[in-house]
Amino acid sequence: MNHPSHDDGLVEHCPWLFAGQASERQRAAQEQRQKRLFAGPGEVRLGEECFVAETAAVHPDVLHLGDRSYIAAQAYVTGEIRTGADCTVNAFTVVRGTVTLGDGVRIGAHTSLLGFNHGTAPDLPVHRQPVTSRGITIGDDVWIGSHVVVVDGVTIGDHCVIGAGAVVTKDLPAWSVAAGNPARRLRDRREPRGARRPARPEGLAEELRAFADTARAQATGLLDRSWRPDTGRYADRPGTAPTVRAHCDAVEIADLLLGDVPPHLTAPEHVQRLRALQDPATGLVPEYGAPAPLPGPAGPPDGDCAYHVLCVGYALDLLGDSFAHPVHAVRTTTADRLVRHLAELPWADRAWHAGAWVDSWATAAYWNLRAGGEAAAPGALEALFGWLHTHADPWTGMWGSPTRESGRLQMVNGYYRLTRGSFAQFGLPVPYPERVIDTVLDHARDPRHFTPGRENACNVLDVIHPLWLCARQTAHRGEEARAWAASRLSAALGRWHPGQGFGFGPTSDCTGPGREPGLQGTEMWLAIIWLLADVVGVADVLGYRPRGIHRPEPAPAAERL
């Protein structure tokens, strides 16, 4: 009789014991098991000290296991699976579709990660419905309990703990402790157990719930008022010309409020029209009727096409697709040219302009990486983050300086745009988060920008997003940030125009479409309201979570690229 440490069943069900307890026979059998995987039809890469149980049904298109990662007995693994180091897929677990795990992810027995879905249209039997896959992304240091189900399209942030039996249908931010069906965020893992939490503002929660119900009921109507049947395009609001951004805003609003595509076109038609806008030579997207843009010295030029890198790319992403071509204007950027251009941007007096350029360049680099190619010339993406780290002001945490005319407006607004496309999108910590919070809260008291009749979507977004982002790293002045967010929530909800959505707001210091309700104001204020509510702690009652340009988590798989 074999010693228990040499028992095949023990190692198959507890594969972390393999490295220290496996017999020579078991090691030889595992070597043969891995050779059969390498010889199979899928693309297989296994790191050092990996283990794949003999009884596991592993039939991947792509299987990349990081060092010391395991697949235990009776697991069922198909599709495109990529893990970091020290990941465990425990016994009887199902991992299918497109699934990406960070480092140190532990998945309990009988759990299902289902990175694909079937259509449900009524014109076809279920077994003939098309299969789609938006994928599942799970960050580093995540523990998923037994009998959990994670559905397609979900991102689970770093350091999360998911309780046994949970059904995760929506994204969870980093450090969440979540449980239930559907899974609900219970607390921040960094809070001591039993810590007293601030009282939940129930009145505000009810106000938010009523707003969300109203917005969903009126969503189709506000999209209808911006649709131009004569051109087959969207305008921001009646009486204005159709724009590329308006189409993208419509896609984002429909995803937020309807969980679907704008009803005037089918999903394939939306994709076809947006993909066709891209200039194949540069990878940039001009405005309707404008000539193909010429790239600037290090990537996207100023103007509409710079923002179109964001809005068209994320609209396609929400539709389950992507750009037809790489953004060549960024792919050809060398590290030296990028660093020279960063130094030449107008940080001193036009930090918003400089930050917006970084946002566009970094987002284009992300789309290039996402397509499976190079972001830019070798070392350029690393040069971007190196330059940003070494040029952040340790006193303000920002890039740029206050100006006599507008105070901290340019540097705070530029900070949001810059960090959105770089640190936030790629899942990296920002430098000097406490100083950023100090700067932003000081700016939020400036009566030139934050008194009744002067606030616009741009300025409020550019305060709440840095506060939300830096709160992922520090609790510094958290009560003040929550109080500011709560004070803005009711005012924001009061800006809703029945059947028409939100107006952007006054635009003396920030470009925008003005006070009239339209798609741009609606898309931005919906995201702002979610961020405000999440800082206060009541975002769950809204029933929506941004997944496009204003998504709170890193873009899918960006932190692994």
C-alpha cells in the first residue's frame, strides 16, 4: 500500500502538494500529461512547477498557466484561459470561454467561471443561438469560494473575496468582500471586521433608486429624439448636426440604462458603421465629412479625432467588437519621440489639453495591445509611465500648475483625463494619492467653478473621479470626500429633464454642448452620479455601473498587458 503522500487521488485533488510530496512515478505521469497537452490542438504554455490533474477535462483553444498554477481533479476547462502565477483551479471547477486570472487567484471547488454566453432572441431556438464572449477578468490576490458562479463580461478587481454560493453578475472593485445572489459588495476588505461604518443615507438611496427607475423608463425616448432617420445617424440633441461622438454616447447610454444596444440599429449594424469610420492608414477616426486626419508628431493630433480614439473604441468594446485597424499613428511612436512630445505639451497653462493628449495616446496604445500587437515602438509605453512618475509634482500629486485666471481648474481637469487613460485604464497606482486628494478638495471649494449656475459635467467629473480613484489607495480625508459627493448628488439628480436627459452645463471654462439636454450631458452625468454614489456608499441602488469610457475598474485585461 502506498504512503498517503504518494496517493494519486490526494495529489489530484490537492495539487499544491505535488511539488513537495509527489513520487517519481507521479512526476513522470505528470510530465506525460503535460506533453499530451502540448501536442493537442490548443496553444498551451505552462510555467514552472505547474500541475494539471489527469482526471481534469482540459480541452483549450489557449491555455497559459503561470508558475506554480494548478488544475485539480474533475475540473472542466475549455476556451481561452490565461492565469498569472500561483493560481489554483480546484476540484470540479468549470472554467470556460475567455477567462483571464491575475496572480494568486484561488478558485474554490464546484465554482463556474463562464466567459461566454448564448443569444436569447425569440426568432431562433436556444440551441441555434449565436455564442458571444466578452470574457471574465479577475485581478491579483483574489479568493473565490466554492459553488460561486461568475458570468460573462464581469471584472473582479484585485484583492477581492467572493463568498461561497455567490452569483457574480456585475463588476466588483478592488478590495471588495462580496456575497449573495446576485453578489453584492458587503464591505472593503481593508476595513477591520466589525468596524463601525458610516450610517447609510437611506433618504439619498431612495432618491437615487427613483431616479434610476425614471431614467430607464425614459431611455428609449431620449435616444429617439437624437436619432436622425434621414441620415441614419445620431445628433447630440434636436437641431444639431450628427456627430461621431453622439453615436458613441447613444451606445453608452443604452448599455447603462437598457443593458442593450440603441434600438434604431441592430448590434451588427452599429458595429459596421462605427468600424467603417476608421481611417485605415492612420487608425484615427475623423468627424463625419472631415478629411482623414494627419497624425501629430507623436500620435493623435488635436481635435475630434483624439477623443474619437476613446469614444469609438469603447463603443465598439461595449458592442463586443473592436477597431478594424491598429492606431498606426501611435504604434509608430518611439520612446524618444514620445518623451520629447510630453515635455513640449503645455503643462504650465493648459494642463487639460496636455492631459487629454496623454489620455488619447495611452488609450490608442491599449487598443493596439488589445488587438494582439505592439502598443507603440519598443519601450514607448514604459517611457510614458516613467515620464509621468518622474514629473508628477510631489506637493500636488499632479502635472501642471494653477493659473491666475482659473485657479486649479486646468491641472485638476487635466489630471482626470491623464490618469483615466494611463494609470486608471491600466490598473496602476497613481503617485502621491494623498496630495492629489488635498489638491482636488481645495479646488472643489473654488466658487468660480462650484457654485449654483456654474457647475458643469466636466468640472464635477474631474473632481469626483480623482477622489474615487485615490480612495482605492488611501483613506486620507475620506469623510470630507464623502460629504462633498453627497452634497452634489441631489443637485445632480435635479438636473434631469424629463424625457430628454441631462444638459452638460455652462461652458465658460470647459468645452461642451451647453445647458440643453442631449446625449453628451446624459452620458457624462450618468457616470458622474454613479461615481458620486459609490463614494457615498449607495451606488448599488442605481442598478447600473459604467463599462465604457467612464468605467471605474481597469479596462478588461489592461493590467495584464
